[in-house]
Amino acid sequence: MRVVLRLATSLALVFVMSVAKAKEPAAATNKTSVPQWDTLVNGNRSFKAGPITFPGWQQRRDSQNPPVTVLSCSDSRVPPELVFHQNLGQLFVVRIAGNVADQFGVASIEYAILHDYTKLLVILAHEKCGAVEAAINPDPPNPPGQTPSLLALVRRIRESFTAPACTIGQTGCWTRRTRESALNTVDNLKSQSAVIKKAIEVDRLPVVVAYYDLNGGVTSWQQINFPTPKK
């Protein structure tokens, strides 16, 4: 009887350890020359593996020095702190529908740069963005609930679209338009702000244009000012 119990206990321990290992995020691969981005990639792996915790957040309340600035969409399904599994004080986040920046969004990014926080700027687009969908669809006449501000947002996103034309139901259209808008955001930020332009073009601030799919994964679409890794 004791032998059977020991065997059952051993098997249970093996099962628990196997489950625990399965929950562990995968080891980092394809490291880049920008450690801040590698940290976000590893954090996203942790988020996908779940569950996630934020230990020690109480000790991070009195000051901040976030090394990463993130411009992301306001969509409730894409909170950067969760997507990248980053604690208080680690991300300086600016959220605007469609991950485009108006005057005050630009000012927020400038603030982080001028306070010497920002070592990496991330433009985070995402799957099934409603703002991009609105820009793809033609404007209906006298749409209910449309305001000058909403119309300006849609037009800003639409300005980034390139030929050929496509409709929301066409395979790949939504993703292509989301990519075009996100890539255009970098140029738009530089055109609106001498501070951001200098940071990117003169000071060589690393920039990542990234895409979050709603299954939890993040893909890098473009990396700017990433030094060539030393061999």
C-alpha cells in the first residue's frame, strides 16, 4: 500500500511540475541590440503564458523614470502595461484612438523625451482597430454621432492609405491599412514636433512600430535606429 501511495505521489509531483513548466514563458530568442525592446518581447511572452502579477508596485508610486514611451490605441483590449507585462514606472503611455497623435499627444511624448525618460519609442497598432475600420469605410451622409473631431481623426488615418483601394471585407485589407497608418504615425510625429524629429534623426532614438493581435501576441513591423548587434 505504501509503495502505491509513493508511486501516486511521485506521479502527481511530475504532473504538477509539467504544468508549471508549461506555464513558464518561453526563453527569449532573437535578441536585438535594444534591451528595452527585448524586455517588452519577454513581457509579452509572459502575458500570453499567464497569469501575470505586478509585485512591488507599492514601492513605485513616489517617482518615475520610464525608459519606454508607448503610443497606442485607446481600445480597451490593448492596455500596454498588460500586453507587455510591465509594472508601474516602466512605461510612459499615450493612448489615442487609432494610435495617432494630436497636439496634446505629441506634447506628452515630448515631455517624456525632454525629461530624458525615453530610451525607446513604441507605436502599438492592433488587430480590428475600430478607428482604422471607420477610415476604410466610406463616410455616410450625415452619420449619427459624427463630430468634427471624430471626422478629423478618420481623415488623419485615411491620409496614410496607399493604392490599391480595398474594402473592409477583403482579406488582408484591415491589416494592411492598420500597418500603413502605424508606419505613417512615425513621419507624422516628426512633422509635428522638432523635439521628436531631433530625438529620432539626430539622437538616434530607437523606434518600433508594432502590431498586437487579439490572441495576445506582438509582432514588430518596423525597427528604426536599432544598432547592428555585435558579433
